[in-house]
Amino acid sequence: RVDSPHGEIWLFCSHMTTSSDETEKADQALAVYQFIEANPSALPGFMAGDLNAEPDTLAMRFLRGEAGHEGQTGDLIDAWPAANPGQDGFTIPSGNPDRRIDYIYIVGGQESAAAADSCELMFEEPVDGEYASDHLGILCIFRLQ
């Protein structure tokens, strides 16, 4: 949790499995979502991480509320497409990104919401021949509503 001029904002982070088993990834996404739901806040929060799942997988569709899993459906907002409709936002590998597995999701607050004003990729150029990571970073600017 972090303090803001508007009150406390919850930040959640996850690093999901590299397994190619769709159900295993969806189970992990469900566990993350259930943890978020068990920690409600008046203000919107954010969940980010290396989720090791592309946008069209069951796990990501579940988090966005586009698919159910184990009788539940998520309701998080994927910040990248919200700020950049039609742009792929590929984050890996850093030297020649060809897929997206890193995310920042908006978690709805009980009394207010947030919108992604902008999102951009970070650390796209190597320094002395080295990238900051094997993934590109994501920077998003949000507006409380």
C-alpha cells in the first residue's frame, strides 16, 4: 500500500508460472484475483507483473472479465490497450520483442475508478550493449476518476 494525496492505494504484483498449461496459468490468475478481491479499497489499485501469458490466453481473458474460470470472472482493466488501442505492446525479448507477457492492470476501487491516460515501453535501447532486463518495462500514467 502507498499513501497518496487522495488516500491509500493498493499495489499488487505477481510473477506467474512459465508452464504452458493454460489451466495452471488460469488457476494462478484466479488466486491473484481472489487475493485482490479479499483486499478491497475505496480508491482504485494496480496489479502488475510478468504474467508469462499472452493477451489471448485464458488467464488474461479471465482477469479482464472476458472468460470465466472455476465459476468466477475477473473485472480488471488492462492498461496497455486502454491507453494504446490497436498497438501490440510487445515486451519480450528486450532486443527484438515479439510478444506481450508483462502487464499493468487497473483494479477498481469501491468509491472511485482510474483510467490509463498513457502507457509506453521503457528501456528499449541497450546501454553499453546490455539491456536493463530480458523484458522491456512499461510506464503508465493514470488519472483518478
